[in-house]
Amino acid sequence: MTIRVAVIRFPGSNCESETLEAARRAGATAELLDYRATSLGGADVVILPGGFSYGDYLRSGAIARFAPVMQAVRAHAEAGGGVLGICNGFQVLCEAHLLPGALLHNAGQRFVARPVDVRIERTSTICTGLFRPGAVVRIPQAHGEGRFVADEATLDALERDNQVVLRYVPVPGSDLPHNPNGSARDIAGICNPAGNVVGFMPHPERLAEATLGDTIGQTFFASLVGAPTSGAPA
């Protein structure tokens, strides 16, 4: 069965083309879907890509959460369908309360664009199934509002229920801070308890073909296409 992927395009998205191509290289039938759509067109998996939806006014993702398509995304997620939010997409998922916590300005109050090392903390999600548990991968990252925060009870619950998907780890031989934004407990990405809704800050689509120097990012998309999904009617 060929997995159908919908990549949402919001005003201000800028990573949708790379994300679309990565999904297609992984074997999916992937199409762009306008933010004004009221149906997912039968998609099995929805990806909210990186960028600056609505110019990041108010807070990153705060306006995109009200886009018409988000009603269909919510119904899809609640029915067990796969949803992945990358960078700005992660911010949208938190603003829409499909994932807990929030993404705030980086601790240094500066936009940070550089590779980061992250450890795969959970492999039983829609997009990490092909990784070895505990594997450390280097992925590009670029954001100004990537500091994941939550109250202590929520952070404890995320740890207890194995909802941390990616965690920043030190880069051997580097004098750069391993956590580029000050995220609580070095959290780079989380999921809902079922693992069908995932959000993280790194950009795997930016390291998903050999001409970019590595293909490790493609493993997230290969996992996504190989993962079973139940998909909501749309």
C-alpha cells in the first residue's frame, strides 16, 4: 500500500518543497495542501513543514493554528492518523494543543542556524521506527523560537510516558553549546502518548539527499512511509 502524504502550505512556509520531495523519495504519494482546505483529501500522513507561517506574528504558529485546514488535521490526529510537525510545524502543533508545552524565543535571543546532535529517545513513533534506540544523528537546525518549555508536571509526564522523541546531546570536540536554544531538559522533539503525532525542531528534509552531504534525514521520511497509520476519514 502506498502511503499518501499531505504537506500543508501556510502563508510563510518555506520548507514545503524539500519536505514534499523527501516524502516522494521515500516512496509516498505526496501533494501540497493549501491552508484553506477543509479536507485532507484522503491523506494517511500530514506534515506541517518549516518556515514562518503568517510571518510568525504574535508567536510562531499562533495564527496558523486557526487556519481552516487545522480542523481536519485535528480530526485526523484524534482518529490515530499520522501528523508530523517540523520546526514551525512543531510550533503550530503546540499552539493547537495537539502536543503539550510551547516554543519560546531562544535563550540567547538570537536566531540559531547550525547542525545539532540529537539522540533518538523513542523509536515507536510514525517517523523514527527505522532508527536504533539511542542513536545519535547530526541534523541541521534553524530557528529563533525553538526553546521548548512546559511546567514541571508536564515535563515529568513526558519523561515518564516516553514522549520525548529527540534530545540534544553534546557534540564531541565542539565548544558550541549542545542545546542551541535553552530547551527544558534538552528536549528537541516530543510526541503524543500514541506516537502518531510528532513534533521536533531539527530539519531532516535539509539533509535528505546525497548532494547535501548526507542522507540521514531521509530516515525520518522512510520511517514515516513504512509506519502503519489509521488515518481519519477526510
